[in-house]
Amino acid sequence: MQAGVDLQVARNLFVNADVKKIWMRTSAAAGGTDLGSLKIDPWVIGLGAGMKF
């Protein structure tokens, strides 16, 4: 899931921000033996600046 926005602050300059939610799951086994599982569910926040040419 992701949402973001770009805001123009000058004629050729903009800033952006976004937020993402990531759901990750995995499990591991070796030789038929279950080694366990891992659950990672981070929120990722980004800020940036850019120029248009």
C-alpha cells in the first residue's frame, strides 16, 4: 500500500513525500526440518526534492 504527494515550490522545483506499508512473511526449512518463520511489517516514509528541466 502506498500514498504520496508532489508539491511544486518554485517554477522548476518540487518536493515530495510518501508513505508505504509493506507486509512480508517467510519461513525456512532445511533437510525437512522447520527452522521457523519471520514476519516483517515496516512502515517506510520517504521525503525528496527534485528539479524539472
